[in-house]
Amino acid sequence: MMRSLYVKFAAVTIGIMFLSGVVAFLISNTYYQHSLKPQNDEKNTKIALEMAAFIENNPEITMSDYLSNMADIGYQLYLVDNDGREQLFGAEFRENNLTDSDIQKVLDGEIFHGMVHFPRQTFVTGFFANELKNSIGVPVTYQNSDYALFIRPDIKLLFNEMHLLFGVLFALTIILSILFVLFSTNYLVKPISRLSTATKQLAKGKLQVNTLPTKRKDELGELSTSFSQMAKQIEKNDRLRKEFVSNISHDIQSPLSNIKGYTNLLNDKETSEEEKKQYTSIINEEISRLSIMTDQLLLLSSLDQDQHIVKKKRFNISSQLKDLLTSYHWLIQEKEIMLSYTLPDLEIDADPSLLNTVWDNLLSNALKYNHPAGSIDIQLTYTEGHCSISFTDTGIGISKEETERIFDRFYRADASRTRSVKGTGLGLSIVATIVELHGGTISVQSDNMAGTTFIVKLPLRG
């Protein structure tokens, strides 16, 4: 199933947003774990030591009042004495997960760095975890008693301190989004650039295009495939055009040379009257051949340039075929051809004049390439929507290789088998064009030296 370019673009955009956010988050988390977290621990350790120093240097103050004031500023404080009595100042901790060992170490004079040693979770959880384990503990001596003071900033204060980290996260998201967009845009635009380059090459006459991304399953892949097919068709048409010009030059030059040669012989005084009559007959044949070729070229040109040349109307196709057989009756008898046919009455919507050209070409070919005393069979069959007309002869046949080109213009079968038959090589090309303009098909079945069958299928209604 073809993936829409719209869906792909939307998916890439959403993917860029998601990927940029994830990568920016990971980078920001790394920055927090290795830089911001130690800084935060160091800063809060300094604040805790300053609180402890102020209490120790001012024994006249009431410690609980001082710590209450600090709580109002934006800190959570937890105070424990040697007897295990606890006091809480400010907002409560979500979890009191300090061990007796942690508290005892602080009472013994050590500093508890809970912030820097807090488990490496995501920065949101790690920074905002409202747990006593995520605090700074310092020893305090007040009025000859030892205390362990644990502090951490209140969550409101933390939000103010996190602006730098959020700023880094936002900036990284924007920068990474830009980089990913540039990369993905190159992925999406590169095929278009290749297509543009191929178009310019095609315009310059370079018809072989092999660098387009035809394996893609979106609109660009479909467009590239269509463009490649178009380039191949143009290349084929160009080759056929050159071949056409070469063939028509040869086919016109040959009768003209014959006419010129026999005209010179007619002017020779030593030419007898009988020879003159023979030469005149040959000249007339060549002129007739040129006239037929000219008429066929004009017809083919009209068919190529104007599809409106087809004037469809309702007529009886079986009657048309029978009339054609009547007109060829003398030639059929002369060649001693055995003719058989099955032509039930059938009316179709088509151009009778153009279809008569089709039947005339197929019947004349069946006569030309048939053996003396051979046979021709014509069959008309039909279904509800289509009819089929077949011309079968017992003639020289066509090889498999030749059947693939039999409808090309100016193509004629192997001259070694058809040297006695003169033709323009345009008849079957005209037949194929007329049938195609009627929305039909023509096919050929043949065995070398064992006869040929042409089958025309046409719609009954236009």
C-alpha cells in the first residue's frame, strides 16, 4: 500500500518533535547530574554551614525562632539532638528516610551530602524529590548541646532555581529540531532535486535516466517511476522516429530510383516497343506505390494528431465484411484461395470508413502472404459488450521475434521470405492505431511457415 507523502511528512515532523524532546531531555539530565546537581549540593551546603555558624556565634538567640524564620524564607529544616528528639520547621518532608547512621555521622561532626548522592533518577524526580535523604546535613552546637541540622530548599524556591535547566532544555529542543528538520528536509527534497536534474537532462536530449528513486512507495516514488517510464518511452519514440525517417527515405528513394532508371531506358533509341510497354508498366507500378504510401502517411498523420477524426455511428459490421469479401472475390478466385467465414448479423458503434481500412488491410495481407490454393477463415463472435473478428490464413507465418514488432511503422517481415511481395510497412501500424482509437485491441498468433491469425476485439458501443 502506497504511503502518502502527506502522512510521511506529518510522521517525520512529529518524529522530529519527539526525538528532539527526548535527546534534549537526555542532554539536560546529563548536565543536571554532572554539573547542576553538584553545584546545588555545594550551594546548599554553604547555606547550611552559614546557618550553623550563625546559631553557634549567637547563643543568645532562640534557635527555634531562627529556624522558623529560615523556613519562612523558603527552606525545609529538620533538627535532631543527641537524645533523638526531632523538630520540623517549614513544610513537611514527604518521606523521612534518613537512617540512624546518617544522623549519627552528622552529630559526630560530618557533613551529610544527600543531594549529590541522591539516586540518579530523572532530573525532575531527583531535583524535586521531597525526601530527607535528598538534603544537606550539618552539625550544630547550641548552648553546649550537639544537634544535626538537615536542610533543603522549599519546592517553590526550587522552581525559581530551575530556570537555567529549563532554559537549556528549551534551547536544546529548538536547536535539535532545526538540525533534524534540515536533515529530514534533505531526505524529502533530495528526490525532487534528482527529478529536477533528470528533467533538465531530458530537455537537453539525454534520454537515459537511471538515478531516480523509483523504489520509494510514496508520491515521489510514483512520480519518479512515471518519469522514468516517460523517459524510456521518449527514448523509444526517438529511436522509432529515426528508424521511421530512415525507412521512409529508403522506401521513397527506391521507387524514385526505379522511375528515373526506367525513364532513361525509355529515352534510349534502341529500346523496343515491347520493352517500352514493360518499362512504362513498371513506372506506373512504382508511381502507384508512392501514391499509396503518401495516402497512408497522410492517414497515419491524421490519426496521430486528431482523435476527432473518428466519426462513430451505428452500422452492421457483418454486412461491411461481406461487402469487402465481394470486392476481393476476383482475387480470391485468381489465387485459388478457399474462403470460409461465419458472420452473424451484428451492429456496433464505430467509424465504418476507418474499420473498413482495418478489414481491407488484414484481408489483403492474408491474400498476399498466403500460399497458392491456401485458405482464409474469418470469424465474427460477440458477447454482451464486445465483439471479436479473426482473420486466419495458411500462409508463410511470422516468427515470434517478428510478432513483437509487426505493428511498428515501416516494419516488414524477413525480406528473404517476402521478396515477391511489395508493401509500404504502414498497413498494420494504421490498423493498430485505428483499433486503439476505437478502444479495442489487436493481437497476432502465428507459427513460422504455418499460417497467421489476427484477432481484433472492439466494444459494441462507443
